[in-house]
Amino acid sequence: MARRQFQFRLDNSTYVVVDLLLIQGHVVSFVVRLMAVRLGGDVNVARYDTAHGMAHRDELGARIGLVRKVWFPDRSPAEVFSLAIADFKSNYENYLANFDRN
């Protein structure tokens, strides 16, 4: 069993934090969090994870918390992990705008 943790920047005030668990090289669980630097501290804007026994995405709002939960029942953890990285790299500005609106 191998645990990998890393992060990468998307711009000066936005970054992604990854916590990944592999067994024999296969993704079994993960958390990929889109983070924004704000006054008062860093905030979680959206995340993909495997909590609740299935891969899903949580979209968050600054005022209301959980805005939307999107489940991926027909995709493997590895597929959703790859999707999460690509999605946040391509669409992080949309997630930030949604976070600020809600």
C-alpha cells in the first residue's frame, strides 16, 4: 500500500491538493481538493473523493456550503481521479465563480 500526497498551483491564489492511496499500483481511494487563498485563510472550493464508498464531486459555496454532489457510479476510482485533475486544471475559474456566488 502506498500513499501519495502532493499539490500543484493553478495560479497565484488557486491550487490543488491531492491525497492518493494505491494498492499494487491501483488507485483505491483519493481526495483531490481545489483550494483558493482568501482573506482569513485558504478555502476548499470543490473536491473529488471516494468517501461514502463511491467516487463523487462536491461543489461548495462560500455561504451555503455544499451546493451540489455529483456521483460517478459507473467509473473506477482511477478514472475519476484522472478526471478530477483534468477538470480542475481546465475549469477551476468556473468553480471559483460558483463558490463566490453561493
